[in-house]
Amino acid sequence: MAGRTAVCEIQLGRRHAVPVIYVRGSHYEVGFDVGRTFSSIIKSFISNYANLRDFEREYKTDTGRNAYDKTLANMEKRFPYYVKEIRGVADGANVPFYQLFLLQMDDLIGTINDNHVPRNDTGGCSSVAFKNPQHTILGHTEDAFTETLNHFYIMSAHIIPTPEDREHGAVEERFSSLCYAGHMPGYTMGYNENGMVFSINTLSPLLLKPGNTPRTFITRKLLSAKSFPDAERILRDEGLGIGNGFSVNMIWTDTWGDTKLYNVEVAPDLKGDRSLVHVQKYDQDTLVHCNIYNRINVIEVIGEIVGSSKSRLKAIHAHAAPKTRGDIAEILSDVTGKDFQVFSMQKDAIIKTIAAGIFDVEKRTWSIYIDKPSISEPVAVLPIRFSELESNK
């Protein structure tokens, strides 16, 4: 993959645009409207995304097709309403469903024929958060493969499940999430209206469990969480468990405005039908997380995702502990690393920072930047609405 250059980047450069859709309906209806609205972006992404070609190649093998079929069957049993949501996007955008489902599987399909071979992985995303009597702030760089630059949007949704979907466990949802084109919401950054603000860091265990729940389904379900205990239950995914790995950074606000700050690492349980979950709560310490496990004892991949994380962690910890929003902006904008930078925008980098977000819980704002936050204005400032907290007062 090294050295490849996305056609879309050559044509477009770094666009200062944050498309947002406000949408209400059933899972399928919301998916359809997202697909219809962003059809051109989705089609452009799936035609240019080199990893999808790898996924399609594996899908055509017997082992890959078996993993796909098993994963789809399990998701249709556990989360049929989210499968409908993906079908809605596919129908609205007029693209094949299987391509969008392969995007959700990600490394579960990409590594299916070399799952036990040490492999090089790439990755990004840096999250930094703190709380003090004056502020509760979460900052995040959204780093992704070069093709994802200019190929994302924000989905602000009110999901009203159909009676059939409710029978299968669907609940009413209100959330806003950044989405990579064609992907489900949840595996990036955003908030739900029950009081949760979040960001995600990709983690890469060496040993995966194809057929188990892809992380994108876990994080999609996380958007429905009503409390931190509910979120922890979703992450454990009892009865099946996650197939790959990630960490989630969460700020939970209660009805009285009190906030709690957590990082949770999630990994496959190779011996049981659940996810391995490790929770760390932060009171006075700064939360910092990149793309390596800090607490779960997991054999990880080798390669740039590890080297990049170590480099970014070193750069972040060279700053004084943040106490203000401006401190977070400076950390997210750090480019001191020689090979890997917190705000990655080198022309030849495989992984680029496609956006950065700063969540200010006291001001109830989500500011989204395309350039370094320390030297630019946000392209969009979205309100953080905790409507369910207000209704419970």
C-alpha cells in the first residue's frame, strides 16, 4: 500500500467542508436518506478506496466468503435493524450492499487468509481529554487512509424504530456522529442525547475472531447507550463478543451537569463468547489514548500503527497537562514528530488527519476543524444537545 496516491486527493486537495445531514425515521429510512444525499461521495470513496479492493479479493476466496456469510448471519440475528440501516444506505446510494458490509468488517475480512501471520498495520487517531472545575474537554484527531479525506459527513439522526425492529431490541435513538462514506455512524467521534460524548481509537490485536461482532456494530450500538453501565454492557457483547479491537473515550454528563471521564479498551476474548473490556476512570489525570493497548494484555500487530502511536504519545506527553480548550488545540496541532505527527498532513502519508474535533461540554459545542485547531477557525460548530437529560429534570 505504501506509495499509493488517491486520485480523489489529486483532484480535490483538502476541502474545507463539513457536510451535515439531519434525518429522522426508521433505521432503513434514515440509511436510505443518508445514501441518497451522499451518493456521489459514497460512490467516489468505494471506487477509490484501495483497502476495499483487498477486502473484495478476500471475499472471493472460500475462507473469506465463509467469514462474510457467518458475520452477516450473526449480525442479522443480533442487530438486524443495523443491517437494515446499511441496506438503506446501499439502496439510497445505488451501490452494492456487500461492499458496504465489507467496509464494516474491515480487518476481519482483510486478514482472513493470514490471520495468524505477523502483519504490518497502519492507523491514526489521537484523543486527549481532561476535566477540572472550569472545563470538561475532549479533543480528537480523526485520522484515516488518504482516500477518506473529503469523504466523510456528519449524521445527526433521530431513529424511530419500526414495531418489528423494536421486537428485535431496537430502541429510539438521538445522536450525531461523523461518518466515513458508506460506514455506519459511531466509529469516529460524536455524541448521543443521553449525555455521552465520545471518540474512538482503532486498536489492532494480532489474533482476530472472524464471524464475531465487528467493532463498527459495537460502536453503532453504543450510540443508543443510556448510561455508562449500559455502555459497558454493550461493549461486553455477551453471547458473542467483538471480533477485532478498539478503544472508546467517553465523557458522561448526568442530569445535574456532573461529568465523568472514561477510557475503555476492548479486545476479542479468544476463550469466551464476550469482549475483553478494561475500564479506566479519570478524575484529575489527563486522558491520552492513541492506537495501542495500554492495559489489556494483548499481542498486537507490528508496523506503523505501533510506531506512530509511540511517536504521537511522546509528542503529546511533551506538552504540559492541558487545563484549557486552547491547550487541547495546541496538542492536537502538534507536528513535532519526524516520521509521525499528531496532526498528520504530510503529502506522502498513508494516514492523514481528515478532521479534528473539540468537544466543550460546559459550552455544549462540538467544533470541527479541517486544519490545525491552533491556527484555524472551526469549519463547523455544532450544538451538543442532551435532550434526554433535559426531559428527566
